[in-house]
Amino acid sequence: MLPRFSVPKYTPRAHILFLFSDVNASPMLLQIVQSVQQSEYLFKVVIIGEKDLQICEGLRQLGIELTLISKKSKYGLFYMLASVMRQMLFSRPSTILASGQYATILGMLSAYVLRVRRRIFIRHHSNFHTKNKLRFGIFADFVANYLASEIVAVSEVVKEILINAEGVNPAKVTLIHNGIDTERFSRVEFLRQKPIFFNYDEINIGVVSRMTGWKGVQYTVDAFIMLHSRFPNSHLSLVGAPADSYKLIKDKLATLDPSAYSITIWHPDILGFLQELDLFVHAPIGPQDEAFGLVYIEALASRVPSIFTISGVLNELTNPEKYAQIVPYEDSMAIFTAMVEILECAVPNRESLPHEWLQQYSLTTMGKRYMDLIIGKK
């Protein structure tokens, strides 16, 4: 049985419904809910998914009661729509905040029909639907944009796409960056003054990314295969859910001994994972393909030597080459060359991120900005 949550004193100014989908673990969403929990505003959390999700456990640990709606395929949209509308009729919110594609389209439609005054969703994706000519996705984006009263863009890239490519009224769009636990990252001290890597028992290369084509993992795999022939003691750790490029990646890795790589769907502690690495790679295939790219911030904050292509939030960092090796898009050879240069200490150590720049991506800053948005202090 879920723990009972003591409902705060009712304030008629804001009655908030959180509707989340397409998520397992999310410190960011937990921070948003917790920020409201610490206020006097009445709220309800509805999750489209299953009870064993990490976010459900996180909410329970905060003492927050939640409602689950079973996730169906797109052919079960009417069932989910009816369930969302039932929850909305029951709670009668004046504000809804949706996150996730199912939550967004179902939440905006239900809220519009039921005349919820403020209809907000978080736009997590960038140009994926239009670039790949996905008709249903393009239509869903259009409907959500039209029905919403406000939209949160998680990066300047997403804001630009919403306004310039999809024609959303700029007055509707608010920029709020995603956040990480900057305090925890700032406590980490990495000792990177090591001899050349030939003396290591194992060279650990890491990737954190869903295995879909636009994330560019296949180019990193090609580079690693070349690297492994030069450094047989190297090991590639892939962390991410399988998607459309998973088979391609598996087929490429099949040319190596299974001990040379590992694939896991999810890691409970990304900072801990980064601490174990000698080198990290994130190489999306275009400047707007990554909507945000939280792993950019996590890797830079952790000081692990990194190789990046510029996409998502990295567009907002001045002189990113001061902090990481920057390579061209879709270029396995460039990634391989950068790997060798780092491993053979042929390039100088990179600078640390400016503290002021990093702090704008803290969970605390993000939570406060969402709280201000929800209570009308944009």
C-alpha cells in the first residue's frame, strides 16, 4: 500500500496536477515535485507507467502518494485518455504540468477539454520528429503546442525549434534548463595526473546514451574497435536503453571478444560510473539533435576527460574546446584520433567548468524556476 501523504493547507490560487510518462528515474522531476511539496499548494501526482519505476520509489520516499495509469501502446490511447480525464475530473486542478510524450499529448488534450486554466508541458525532444518525417510525432507536437498555455524549453536549441521551426508564440515559451546535483559533483576530486595508459591493467571508455541513430553511438563504437586494436587492454562500457541502432551496435561489437565491452540498460549512479572511467564520449550527429544532453554537464562537472560533438546545451557553452575534445559529426576517425591523443597525453589537461556557469544547471536552481513558473512568477 502506498504511504499516505498529508495534504497541505488548501490554497485556491494553485491546485496542481503533475502528469509524468516515459521516465524511469528522474532526479529533476522529483526536485520539481519536492519544491511544490515544501510550499502550501495542494497537488497530485499521476504517472503513466508501472509501479516498479524508480521515480515511483523516489516519490514514496518523499512521502508522496501517487496514482498509476498503466501504459498502453498508441492503440490504447483512448483508454489512457479516459484515465487521465478521470483523474483530472476528480482533482480539478487549475494547473497541469506534463512531462513525457504520452503525458504531454494526453494531458494537454484532457486539460483543454476540461478547461484547466494553465496547461504546461516540458518539451524534452528537439527536431527528432521533423528530421525523420514522423507524421504522428509531428502531428502530436502540433496539437500539444496549440493546446498548451505555456511550454518549457529545456535548452536554447529547443526554444529555437519551438519558435522558429514550429511557429509557437514566443510568449508561450519559457526556458528552464535541466539540472544535476551540482553539490555532489563539486565534492568529487579526480586525480588525472597519470602516466601514459600503456601501463594500465585496463583502459575504461564510457558512453551513456540511448542506442538510437541520432545519438551517434555507432561512430563511437567504430572508433573503439580501432582503439582496441592499438590498446588491447581497453574496455568499452555502454549504458543506455536499446533503440533503433541497437542491432547495428551489437553487430559491430560482435567482432570483438565479449570481454572487451559491456552493455547495461541503466546505471543507478552516473557520477559513480563516470568516476570509474578514463575517457568519456558523447557524439550526437547534429547541433540540434540533442535537446539538452544532461550527460554533457555531468561529464564536464566530473572532470573526466571527454570527447564531444556540439549539440543541445553544449551550444550554450562558450569555447567548449577549453573543457573537452571537440570532434566533427559522424566521424569515427576523428573520435579515434582524439582518444589516442588523450590516452597518450598528447593534449593538455582541460580546464574546469566555471562555477557560475555550472550553478545555472543545479537542481536547486531548476526547482526554484519551476516553482516560480507554477505559481505565476515567470
